[in-house]
Amino acid sequence: MNAPTPVIQVEHLAYAYGKAEAVHDLSFQVLPGRCYGLFGRNGAGKTTTMKCLLNLLRPQRGQVGVFGLDPAKAEVDVKRRLAYVPDQLAFYPWMSVRETLDYLASFREHWNHKTEQELLDRFQLDPAKRTGALSKGQRTQLGLIAAICPETDLLVLDEPTSGLDPIVRREFIETVIGAYQEGNSGNRTILVSTHLITEFEGLIDEFTIMDQGRTVLTLEADEARQRFQKIRARFAQTPPDLDLRAALRVRREGRELELLVNGGGPALIESLRQHHPEALSTEALTLEEVFVAVLKS
């Protein structure tokens, strides 16, 4: 059985603004039906990477592919199959919400009007209100409606929920984006750049952590939770002097010892057991904790 064609293929991508290199030798791929996270601090190169995929910037070195096509040579074929929500949204300010959605729908082969109305109701957006009078959060809501309704094969989301309040944000991620993928299971793909990693925890299948334009870590989410662990031990007396060089981080507090590990957890646990701790526990790190641990190590 042939392997599926990646929806997104990035190979040795590099892009610089003058002498400031935003992306350096970046490679990753996204398979169909996956929710892929690009994690990184501000200035890590996430937005530049997305703009190269959308042909808003031309790669200076390396290659990018979307649906097996070069977005610079097949821009229309690529863009009709995706929807994009940028980190900074702008609409024609004289148009109403209703006019804006009708205008955007006119460019699409398909538009789910039932979903549109449900989202307008959920976000409590007034269709008659002009977009120039919308708050940042309301513009984000409008952009997300416009991205979801065409039910495209690929959603490209750059900090898609940063303008939403926490309650609406969590509801949107859990119900709307989850439902988008479930609507055509195995075929709809998401590439999301976010610093709100915790709120996407249950959706992310695989991720790349970027720092200063470079790949720091690429991993399946489930594998990350297996490899990155927090080990806690409490002893009757001061913790023994152990070789803990394999740990990413060690914290000692009185009779307690806390270790952060990237692999090697079972060996460390066995070593701790030999010293008869009063209590010994392990837990998987969240993806946000993995992100912090990797960038601090």
C-alpha cells in the first residue's frame, strides 16, 4: 500500500528579511487528516513559514509543497482547497458582517450556510454590523466563520483564537474545529500556529517546536507524552545522592525530589526505587510543559 501524499511538505526552507534570518533549514510534513501544531515563541518563524506555504512569500532556499503542488506554480488549485486565518485580520470596513460573508462565499465552490448561521448565533455576531466597528475578538470570530464554512481540505490557522475570550476560545477549539475534522474524517487537515498550546492539547496529533527559525523538536503528540515525564519521589530523609545527569531538570525541596525527563524514565524510576522512597509517582507532561522544557533545556 502506497503512503499517502503529504498535504504539506516543507524541505530545508529558509527565508530572511534582509540580514535577519526568520527561517533556517526547516523541514516537516503533514499527512492527511492530521492536526499539526507549529509551536514557538514570538519571532520563531511560524508566520513566515505559513506565508511561504501560501505563496505570500517565496522561499529563498528549500522547497514547499501543498497537496503535492508548488503553491507558486499552482496557486489557484492550492488556495481553492484551503482556508487561512492570519494572525492579523482585516476586512473591507464599509461592508457589514452579512455582506462580508456573502462576498467571501462568492469565491467558494461550496459554503455551509447552516454552519454559518450556527456560528453567527454562537458568537452573537450582528450580521448588520459593519466590520469597521467590530472589536478585535469579533473580527477573529468573523475570520473563523469564513474559514470553517467552505469546508476545505486544509485549514491554516495562525494564532487563530488569540482575540477570543477564554470561554469562547475553548468552545470554538473543542466543538467547531473538532467538528470540522470529524465532518470528513481522515481527509480534513489542520496546520495551526499557536502559543495557546494547552487549549489545543486534545486535537494536536503531531508538532514541531521552532526557535529562532530552526527546528528544535518534531514529534508525535502521543510519543511526546510517553517520552517526557515528571517523576516525583519523597524519602524518609534527605534524598540520596544519585546520578541525575539524564534529567532535563532536577528540583530538590526538603525530602522531595522532582525530575523532568526526556526518555530514560523507567531507568531513573528503578534507580529511585532502590533507595526505598516513601512515595514515587510519574505523570506525562502536557504539550505546553514539553514546549517549555525543550526550550529551557
